[in-house]
Amino acid sequence: MKYYSTNRQVPPVSLRTAVIKGLAADNGLFMPMSVQPLGEGFFEGIQHFSFQEIAFAVALRFFGDDIDRQHLHQIVNETLSFDCPVVPVKDNIWSLELFHGPTLAFKDVGARFMARMLRYFLKDNKSVVNVLVATSGDTGSAVANGFLGVEGINVFVLYPRGKVSEIQEKQFTTLGQNITAIEVDGTFDDCQRLVKSAFLDHDLNKKFLLTSANSINVARFLPQSFYYFNAYARLKERGEMKDKELVFAVPSGNFGNLTAGLFAMEMGLPVSRFLAANNENDVVYEYLQTGEYHPRPSVETLANAMDVGTPSNFARILDLFGDSHVKISSVMKGFRYSDDEITEMIKKVFRDTGYLLDPHGACGYAALEEYLDENQTGIFLETAHPAKFTDTMERIIGPGNVPMPDTLAKYLKGKREVVGLSSDFWEFRQWLVNELNNS
Ligand SMILES: *Cc1c(COP(=O)(O)O)cnc(C)c1O
């Protein structure tokens, strides 16, 4: 299948090119030329299939023309070496726990899939591939861990100084090998700008093979649709979907996760609404309310992986629905929560149910509480393990209440190694050229 650019100024490209380039040459985002629905029969019997089987069926629709079955099967199974269970929290509200992977956040799914797909496409390539990734917290660790030790690939993680938690930082600054962490004196949007500028720099791209691992990459964002299908299957299996409408609440920053859900719906998944749960970075909320879209600088919140002022995947949402505000707002409804509201929600749910929400999942949960009626079943995406934000969590619910998984404890013991840079593109470019010439 070919992939076209949302800006439509360049011809469609192959999957291989879309994955290696990340961003289209006209600065647009790649979209699959067509979305092939899974038949009614598939959904009727979906509860009889495992997560891996469902994911493979979905993957075949997107990638089956471009990767042979056997390799695709292997990529799917290696990616999903952990489960994404749906657990009951309260009444008709369920948590889709996406934090059982190696870095305890949903980005493990996309990052692991992309690392394997990139390796597949570059298996005969002699030159080194350089992955540049901007992170507001969890992308960096998921991508770095997804690519760690993969031969022929260097990863450069750019992150805003002082704006990610210690645990998040440790997960990509202590790895060594083919992973380099760059601490930028600026915001996440600055980091994203540096990465985008590098991709658009003609000379740089002539000399070196650069690619993106941000959620703009089709190999990262499309696989995120797998767990939406599986969540539906698991609830159906438990008899929870009888005569009920399905609502997903998605804690959103760059909107890659939510966009993957929209693709799942386009493929036939019976979803009645997507709730776009934002923190105070609310440009999409505002768009859904008013039809006006005004990107602006991000502000810092407790749910820092959602501190995005210019959500990159919004272009995909517009494209998917032909720029129609009417259509988009009939599929998505926006919610936004202040730090105080997030704090109260975490406290309340912990007190009433014993379930520990992280600050991002708390936004999703809150949206379901506001929106659901008794004819609906709601699933919120619990996008990270609460222990990734221990300081914040302990301030909210008191010390000793946040269990630390072994995988996280291990990172905390590692030695931090970073390169410090300003947010100036030319400084970054110079550093990168030196680094790549010497490697
Ligand atoms: C990245 C991230 C988000 C936002 O996801 P998008 O796909 O960028 O909307 C939400 N929660 C957590 C924990 C994240 O790491």
C-alpha cells in the first residue's frame, strides 16, 4: 500500500520510504491510501482470538502487501511480548492497562513495532541509520529501549531539561550503546522543532540517513490500533458489550494514540465516541468546542507527557475527516482537566476503589465519569504506570502507596550520561554533523 502526505505536495510513497523518512518531504504526515475494513464476521467472533491473533489480522490490513506474512507475524509477536489487559475499576468504567511493557508506558507498543519494522526494511542496507526523537517523557525511553542494541541504528533522544521526571530521564540516559541522550535548554516543542528542522535540512539529509521515531511515524502510530480491538474483544468475551455502546477515553498529547483509535473505528470497530482527554494544554478541546484551531506554546502540568501545544497528529485527524468540524466533533468529544482536578481524581479513585491512576490516565478516567450514561461501557487508556511519576504520586496519595516495579528500580541504579545543548538549530546541527562524521 502507498502512503500519501497530508499536505499533498509530493507523490505517495511506499511503506518502506514512509517508515524510513518519517515525515513527508512537504512537511506533511503520511497516511495510508486506504483503510481496509475487517469484515462483520471478524467482529462477531473476535472474542475467540488472542491479542496476538487480533493484532496480526489488523497488521495484515495495513502492512500485508509490503511485508511477507512470516516476517510480519514475527514482528507482531515480538512486539507484543507483554499483555495489555482491561481491568474493571468502577461500575461501567474499565482501565486498558498499557503499562506492562519494558518501559511501563503505551509507547512500548509502537516503539517496539517500529524498531522491528525498520530493521526489516534496512536488512540489506550498508549505511548507518540515525533515529532522531523528541520526547516529553515517555517516548524517549520507549524508543531508546525498543532500539537498544539494534545493529546499524543510532538513536538520539532530545528532551527538555528539567521537564521530565527523574525516572523517565533515567530510562533513556543510562542505556549507553547506540543510544545518546541530548538535554535541550528549552521546551518539548523546541525539541520537536529541532528534530523537524533536521529532517527538512537538505544538506544534512544528503549526507546522512536520518529518520524519526516520533508518533508521526506510521510504523509507530498504526500498531497502536491493536489494543483498541483487543480491548473490545476482551470485554465481549466477558459479556460486557451486550446492548452497550463502547466509549474510549484517550489521554492525549500529540494525539497519536487517539488517531490510532480512529483508524480502528474506520476498520469497523464499533466505537460510539472517542473522548479526547487533555490537561491544560487544550488546543484540541478548544477546536472541538469552537471549530477554531490555535496551536500555542505548551504549559507545564502534572501529566507532563501530554504537555503539547502543537499536537502533530492533529493534521491526520483533519485529513481523515476531510477537514470537517461537524464530522470530527460527532466522533470526538473534548475534555480538559487542571492539575487540581487531576489530583482530586487520583485521590478519589484511590480512596473509593483502591485503583491507582497515574496523572495521564486520571484525565481519561475523569472524562468517562463526566460523559458516560448507563447504556455505555467506557474504557480509558491507562497510558503509564503510576510509579513512573513517584514524586507526584506520593505528594497526592502519600508516601509508601506507590509500588515500584523491579524494571523501574533497575534503571534508577544506572549512570546518567547526557549531552547538553541550547535550543538553537545551528548548534544542534553542528554537533550532530561532528558526531556522525566521527562515528
Ligand atoms: C505520550 C503519552 C501520552 C500522549 O499520547 P499521544 O499519543 O501523544 O497523544 C499520554 N500519556 C502518557 C503516559 C504518554 O507517555
